[in-house]
Amino acid sequence: MKEDTIAAISTPMGEGGIGIIRISGEESFNIAKKLFYPKSKISFEEMKPRTMYLGNIYDDLEKYVVDEVLMVKFKAPNSYTAEDMVEIHSHGGFTAVRKILNLVLRNGARLAQPGEFTKRAFINGRIDLSQAEAVIDIIRAKTDKALKVAVDQLKGKISEKIKEIMDSLLSVIALVEANIDFPEEEIPEASPDIILKNISYNIERLNYLKEKAGAGKILREGISTVIVGKPNVGKSSLLNSLLMEKRAIVTEIPGTTRDVIEEYINVKGIPIKIIDTAGIRDTKDPVEKIGVERAMEKVEGAELVLFVVDASGELEEEDYKIMENIKEKRLLIIFNKIDLGQKIDEKKVKEHLPGKRVVKISALRDEGIELLREEIYELIVNEVGSLEEGIIITAQRHIEAINKAIESLKEAKITVENNLPMEISAIYIREAWEYLGEITGDSVKEDILDAIFENFCIGK
Ligand code: GDP
Ligand code: ZN
């Protein structure tokens, strides 16, 4: 069955330089032909693919020119979806773009679902599933480094690696099956040795990909970070310095940062998802209390804690309480207000938070912030490894599939080692192959597909 023709606005709504309406499917050219009148008076058929033409969009019912636009057509299979496609580049803004989309819909297209263009590219075999997913990552990339990893994925580098492993597994499955089906024939023997070697080698390769996934997850999703400290130590000021613009409200009155703000800062390519929370302290004020409770919850879920103390004062009861709560976390101790001189007992802090590093800053004067960035970077890279080279798996879905594949291969290994019939080993190896196929889309189920493409925006 032929797919129907879909259309959507592919640029963000609102005022902008241009707004693009995309059409994909069999009827794309017929629809565009009815609406578009090129300035150069050539026919639609004479228009060259992948070339922009200036013209008018004409409303054939209400008989007026809606907008002057640029149109480009793409002939299947040389398009984003691998179908016939048309893009109409209109003047941005709300009305013209909407109006053109309505005309396109009135002439036979259907409004596209989120991610449907990309889904078609996948279904039509132009890209595989991990490449389709990379499209979202590119749209959402928070730093240059995250973008580079997503682009690698779009180019198919992850699929390539996974497919190599899948092919290797398939070759051993084929060998086992051939031995079962034609035991008398002149085929290479599926010796336990050969099978074991293959399994171990592929477990190793998958483990390597898995090891790098920690870094990938951080690049893709950012590392969730909370700034904690009692009121007035300079948490909001620190956030401001890190963000390098005034976004969080800084006040002189303790405990007024009530809203939890989420921001991303870029620390040498690592997206740090930073949350400024209300000061942690016992309080009778119900509004403040919500903030405090939320702050403790946030600490629990955080992957990195920035603990701020006022270095110009003495440690107080509240500081001790906070330290007690955070000492197991990945954390940096920040001595703020160092411009006022250091009065705090550094040894005492280090006793309560053994093994944690101290960074001295003045959020007010923007001093020590660069050093703090370095320390954050070092802390993370020390734990998850380099973010620089090799193929980096970023998606949680992929990591899970790799884990399951490794488990199946381990089962397979046990069956071989225990001299169980080879058919049984082959079942486990095939299982591993199928898990990996979920990454490339070779063996993916419809509900997984739907879940993936639901995340896309309309028009992509
Ligand atoms: P928060 O309650 O922890 O978020 O603290 P704020 O960021 O709102 O800061 C409380 C007060 O301390 C404000 O008056 C800031 O200007 C001041 N402050 C913050 N950082 C520094 C610093 O490094 N040096 C000095 N001298 N004052 C600071
Ligand atoms: Zn604050």
C-alpha cells in the first residue's frame, strides 16, 4: 500500500525570517502544482529538483496571492523521506505559514504526526533507527561536543559497529545451523572452541561500547547538578557567574530563592544541568519549607553536588547538617566570598567530607569560576573516562539493548561450556542478535517505534 501524503510546518512557530512548509508523499508534486505559480513562467515539470524557484502561492478558492515564496522539489528517492517532497519557504510569522499549510491540506495532504517525516525515512530504508534517533539528539544537542556525537550517530557510525557484531553473531549461528541440518556434509565443523571464541570476542566488543556509554549519556542528557548551601552563602550568585548572565534572582534577604530553576551550562563540552535550590534549613515558613524539602529530594537524584559555604564566616549547625546529607555524593566543596578573607576552618570541612576537593571562589567578583569549571570537568572525566575519541553510545535505549545482548551471550557461553546441544547456544546467540537489532531497527517492535517517534516535534 502506498503511504498517503503528509504536510507540516517545519520551522518553529512565531515571528521569524522564514517559515517552511514540508510536503512528502506521492501527491506532493500535484498539490504543489495547484498552488505555486513560478515567476519565470515555466511549468512545474520543468522545475529542476533541488533548485529553488521564486513564485507566488495562490489561493485557488478565494482567488488571492497568499505569499511570495521560494519552492524546491525533491524527486524520490533523493529526499529526506526518500519520497517525492516539496518545501515551500514562505515569509515567517504566523499567518502566511498557517494559511499555506491549510491550502496544502485542503488539496489532499494530511497533517503529519510528530517525527513522521523521519519515520518515513526509516521505513523507506534511507536511514536506520539509530540514525533516526540521532536527528532528535541533533535538534536537542546542548553543547558542541554533544552535537558531534549525535552527528556521528546520524552518519551511521553506531549502526556500523553494531552491525559488525550482529554479522559476526549471525555467521556463528549459520555455522551451527548448517552443522545441525547437514551433519554429513562437507562444511566447517562448529566446534565449541570456535563458538566460544566468537562469543567471547563479541562480549568484549559490546563491553567496550558499554564502557563509553556513561560518557555518552552525560553528553546527551547532561549531568544533573545541585547547588546546596545554607541561605545567603551565594548559591544564586554562583549560578549567575556560571551562567554569565543575570538570570537567577540575587537578594540580600536569606531564603528567598524559592523557585527551583533549571539551566544548562557548558563545561568544556559537558552539559551541566544545574538546579539552584532554596537553602537547606529547618524553617517554619511553609513556602520556604517546600523549597527545602525539594532541595533534599534534588540532592538525592543529583549526579553532582556543588556545596557552597561562606568562607568568610564560621561553620554553623546548618552546614554540618548539610554535609551529613551529601557526603556520599559526587561533590565539590566551594568556599565562596573568599574576597572577604578566609575565616572558615578548612580542616574541619575536609574531616566531614573526606576525599572531596575544595575550590575557592568569589562569586561576586567572578574569581575562581574558571578553576571551578576545570574541577567539575576533571571530576567527571576521571569517573566516566574521556569524551574525546571513539564511538560513543548515548541513548539509554541502546545501552539497555547492549546489556541484554551481553546477558544472552553470557548464557550462550555457559551452554557451550557445559556441552549442551549447540541448538541451545544458537538460540541464545540469536536472542543477542535480536536485542542488537533493536538498535539498528532490524528487529524492532512497533510500540518501540511509536515511542521513539513520539519524542519528535511535528515537521521533522
Ligand atoms: P543564596 O541565598 O545562597 O542564593 O545567596 P545569594 O547568591 O543570594 O547571595 C547572598 C548575598 O551574598 C548577596 O548580597 C550577594 O551579593 C552576596 N555574595 C554572594 N557571593 C559573594 C562573594 O563572593 N563575595 C561577597 N563579598 N559577597 C557575596
Ligand atoms: Zn539564592
